[in-house]
Amino acid sequence: MTASPPPVNNSILSVSGLNRLVRQCLESTFPLTWVGGEISNLTYAASGHVYFSLKDAGAQVRCVMWRSRAQLLGWRLENGQQVEARTLVSFYEPRGEFQLNVEAIRRAGQGDLYERFLRLKGQLEAEGLFAADGKRPLPAFPRRIAIVTSLQAAALRDVLSTLHRRAPHIAISLFPTPVQGEGAGQRIADALSNASDSDCDLILLCRGGGSIEDLWAFNEECVARAIRACRIPVIAGVGHETDFTIADFAADLRAPTPTAAAEMAAPERAALLTGLAAVHSQLQRRLERALDERQQRLDWLAGRLLHPAERLAQRRQQVESLTRRLGLASTRRTDNSRLVLLTASRRLEGARPQPARLGERVSLHGRQLVRQMDWQLSRQQMKLNALANGLKQLDPHAVLNRGYALVTGADGRAVRNAAALTPGNTLKLDFARGSALATVDQVVAAPEAD
């Protein structure tokens, strides 16, 4: 992508405006880019920012790495180092200097190693070599621990001192192996195999921190497969907390440091003794309480122990008491039954039917029913007569009997207004007796009302 320069015009730019345009043009033209070279003129400022130059045989360029980025760097920059920096091409406006803003930095060649690391990790992960269900649980109380590392490694001293401090009772077996250099990966795998065939309960795979090249032996496929082939659990304590290797993913447990791996492997002896003393004290208290409870129950049972003759006398008294209670209950039950029977007989006597009284009631109701029917018939007859008189008044034939006629047109409808007729219309006249047809000769409209 090539940025277009600003159009030429006759306006006057200030120096600040010109530098701002140059910076904007550079930052918009160049994407984030990896630049390789040698570090020189390195300065760590009190603000935390890092200033240096990257150079090669033909040129150099000023670089700045801001404090927020420098704090994430896990190693210290030095003059003369060959590095690869991920940079944003920029321009420092106050001094008018071209510079690179460094987003990330790595030692030269680490990019290829990291790509190899990712490819192998993806391959082994796809095979299920890192699956959680394949991880072996650590023994709670290991009797012997195998340590696979270099005899010259500083991490070995830290691991041994930590194990001696936390669990001096645990036996230790060393399986020395080179942890760096040509062929170190296969030597580590062989040492793991030997440790797996020993009488140890747990394996510690240890190494101190370093660059990705220093730790590369732990990124080899043979080491990962040797870890998964072990018959006993493996704890990986390789590098610092920010370092991750293929061995960390293949191990049954990853520790951030070798010292942390030793702490995870060995339970602290003092804490175990303290816990054991607490359990012993608790067990003793429970035994004493159980004995006290048993003694108390024995005393209670002894107090209940009676002579057979006395027990027979008590049973005899209980039988006599129950006999008296049975007699009283039988008498009370008989009296209650007699009372219930008497009450029921009285209710039955009251509920017995009396034909004479019922006959009088039936006769009385019959007379009342006859009177009610007569009254209802008279009332309905009067309503019928009133309705008949009303119908007679509404009957059109009754009007015809008084000399009127019903006039209907050709459509059979009654004619109520002369204005609806025209000369020549045929009309039908209905009389009280018979009908006649008439023809309209003249129409006389009714005068309009005021």
C-alpha cells in the first residue's frame, strides 16, 4: 500500500504540521512489520522505556520500546544481541527523527523455533497425548522420588534442598541426563524410561530457566512420548513460570518452577506430623467418650437388673391391674351400648308414619290445589278475552264492514298517497264483500301543509 502525498499548494506549513503529516503518512502506509538486526546504543530510562538502535552492515534505525511493552519482556536486552522486533514505523515529531515503535521482540531465530513448537503441539494434541483423562493422579505419600535432570543444573540444588526441608523421610533417586545441546532430547527420554522402570513412585523432570533454544530439548517429540509412556506420574518443572514446553503439556502436572515441582511432589513432613497428632488426639478423645458412654449404659442396665421373684410380683400386679381395667372397660362399653339403643328406639318411634294425619294433610292440599287451579283458569280466561278484543280492533276487515275499501296497486302494495299514482294505473279495490278493478283517470295531489 502506498500513501498518496498531500497535494501541492501555495499554503505555508509549520514545522510541527509537516512532521505530523510525515508521521501520519508513515504510520498509515506501513503495517506492523518484523525487523531484524543487532542491538546498539541500548538505554534503559528511569521511566521504564527502552531506547536502542537496530543496525546491520549497511544502515541503522532508532527504536523505542515503551514501558508497558518492556515489562512483558521475560529477558534483558543487551548491546550486540541479534533480535527480531515487531515494529510500527513512525516519526518522532519534536526532533524530526525517523524511528520504530517496538511492540514485541524476540531473539533472532526464535520465530522458526516457535513455529516448530506450535506444529508439534498441534500434532500431539490432535493425537490426544495431552488429554486430561489420560493424566495420572499423584501419590499422596510417595516413598521414593526420581529426579531427571543434569547434575550440574542449579535447579537440582533447589529441588534437593526443598525435598530435604519438606520431607526428609522420602528417598531420592537421581537419573542424570544432559538437558541442553545436541541429542539432549533422546537422552532425557532414556532417563525417563529408566526412572519409570525403577521402584520410584513419582518422577520430577527439572531444569532452570533459559531461552527457547536452551529449553528446546524439552520440546522434542521423543520426550513427550517418553513422559506418556511412564508407568508412574510425572511432574514437569522446566524453566520459569512464563516458560511453556511440550513436556509441560505431556506431563501429569506442570509446576511453574523446579522448586514448585518439589513442593507439589512431597507433602511437608511437619504438616503431616501436625495432622497426625491432631488425628491421634481426636481418636483418643473419641475412645474415651465411647468408654464413658458404655460405662454409663452398664450402670443403667445394672440398675434395671431385678430378682426373678420381684419381677414375677411386678408382672402379677400388672396382670391384676389390667384385669380391673378390662372389667371397667367392659361395663362402660355395655352401658354406652344400652344408651345408644334407647336413643335409637326413641328416634325410630318418632319417625314411624301416621296414616290419619297424612290423610288429612293430603285432603287439605287437594282442596288448595283445586282452588289454585280455578283461580289460574279464571285469570288466563280474562287475559284471553282482552287479547281477542284487541285483535278485533286491529282486523282490517272490521274497517271494511264500516264502508271503507282497501286499495292496492299492480305490485300488490297498499296505496297510501295519491301522488304515487299516474293516470292509466290499474288499481284493485277490496270491499267487505268482494273486490273490483279500477283505472285511474285523474290524480289530485293533496295540498302541502303550511
